[in-house]
Amino acid sequence: MTSSRFRSHHAFGLAAALLFALFPVFWMVSTSLKPLGEWAAVPPPWVPRDLTLANYAPLYERFEMNYVTARGTGLGAILDSFIIGGATTVLALVIGLMAAIGFSRYRAGSNRLAIAILTVRAVPPITLAIPALFLFTSVGLRDTHIGIVLVHTAFAVPFSFWMLKSFIDEVPPAIEEAGMMDGMSRLQAHLVVTLPLIRGGLAVTGLFIFILTWNEFLLTMTLSDKVVVTVPLYLHHHTGVYGVQAALASAAALPIVLFGFLIQKHLARAFTLGAIKQ
């Protein structure tokens, strides 16, 4: 009989995995606190000898260095990313949820159609970015939040649909039928019965979509110019200025980390949903 006790080699493996996962975060934060002479040195020191917050200046002011000029400020870029990421997440969840309920409960569409929806994720973004650029330029949506959100939503809906469908499939239809026997309509049964049961799945799907949108570079770069500048674009404007890039990346990572901590109980429930078979 095998023992399930936590032994020293387990602790060593866990420590090694944590070190491997957290070292990039440590190096990013460390670089963000180094002055120019340290992060540009070869080799750079592991720990900053002279702590500085000068690399965080682009968060609240325009920054020029080595012929690099960024439009706006870092906080403005983070706000643009929040607007685009939040709107894309909400739209993708609503559309994906309706499609998932239709396919899971009413068999609205064949398996071929479901696979066809998934294949949108396999299309290289650049193949749609150029046509979208000409289309949005002609209708006045280029370099606007609405235009960029629409394109991001088109790529996020297939992901949302497939993830939410897998969660809805795990909820027995008999639970909804019991609600309808108590006087609920079909819509009420979906919203009052099914939706609370898959809230963990909604949280996981929303977090993944938000992260994908937050990190998207190519589509946003193609469709934006001067007005809408997201975090990846703002980092691109500081190419080669590693201390500033590390500072901006550290600040941009905080919202994602905090959001993950806030919904961690839903994440745990979503990852275990379906572990108990009917």
C-alpha cells in the first residue's frame, strides 16, 4: 500500500516548481527597480543596488528616451485595456452563454456547426485584421474602443461558447425540469437554476477571455493609431528600454493577479466541476 505522506522529496519538487514559476516575476520586478546603469549592465545584477522608481514615471507622464516616444501615459493605456478587456469579456460571455444553452439544451445545430465555430480560433488574426482595418476605416470605427472590442469579441466568442457548453453539459437537465414543474419558464429555469450552478465556469471563462484580450497585440496594433493605446502597444513603444518595460509590465500584471485572487474560490469549483459523475 503506497503512502500518501508528504515527504522531503515532495517538498523539494514543489520548491523547484515554485522557483521555476516565480523567477520571471522576480526578475521583472527587480529590473523595474534598477537604475539605467544597472539594468543596462552586462551582466546585470540580480538585486538592485540603488533602488529607484524612475522606471515607473511613464505611468503618469509622457516618456522619451533613446528616441522612444510613447503616446499618452501608462495609466491611460491600462484604462484602455480595462475598457476593451471588460467590454469584450461581457459580450463574449453573453453571446457564448446563449449559444452554449442552445446547443446543450435544445440541440440547436449539429456537431459540424459546433466544430465550425471552434475553427475561428484557428484562423490567424492577421488574416482578419487587414479586412477589418479597411472595413472599420470606411465606417469610422478605426482607432475606437467599439471597433477593437467588436474584433476581439469575434475571436473570443468561440472560446466562450465551448468552455461554457462543457460546464452546462455537466448540469443535469432534470434540475431545470424540476424548476419548470414549480412554475418557472424555460428562460427562468436557465437563469435561476443553471446559471448559479455554473458561476464557477463563468468566472474561469471570463478570466481567460480577459487575459487573452489584455495581452492581444496584433489586432489592436492594426486597428489603432493614436487614440486607443493598450498595454501591449504601450510596452511596444518602449522597445529596448528594459527597465521601463519591466515597470510597466509589473503594473499591468497587478489587475490580473488581483482579479484571480478575488475569484479563486470560483476557480477551484470550476476546475472540479464534473469530477463527480452522474
